[in-house]
Amino acid sequence: MAEDYGTATWRYWQKIHNDACPRSTYRARPPVPVRARRFFEHDGAVWVDGTATRLAFDGAIFVENTDRRCQTIGVWLSPADVWWAGKPAT
């Protein structure tokens, strides 16, 4: 059964379970196009295109996105949840 959410985008918001929590210190980096794995509250694991813009000192990566399920402009993820061209296979 499809739900009609109309134009209220907040109805699409879902909690992201693999969010690495906000970071206060980070190194600025040039934007890099990436694919990020997010574990949404209702949709489960989904790979989403985004742009990595920040790298925390502990290795967490900030990925900006335009996915309407995410109520913020981006999310901090562990490096294991982010893929980019040229990343070595683990």
C-alpha cells in the first residue's frame, strides 16, 4: 500500500543507524563524489550517491547528500561505509 505524503518532506525522514555522530574537529578537503552506505530506520541498507566534504581526525567522513529521507545536509560515516573511485578493495 503506497502512502501519500504530499509535499511534507518531514514525513520521509528516517533515522540513520550507522551515523558516526557529529565531529567538532576535522580537516578540510576538496569535495569528492562518493557512494555511501546508510542503514535507514525503515528501508535498511541503501547505497546513496553523495559528496564527501570533510574528513575527521579519527577517519570518519562527512558525506553531503540530497536524499529526502535524511533531515540533515549530510552524515558522518565510517570509511567502511563510503566508496569512491580508486579506493582499494579491502
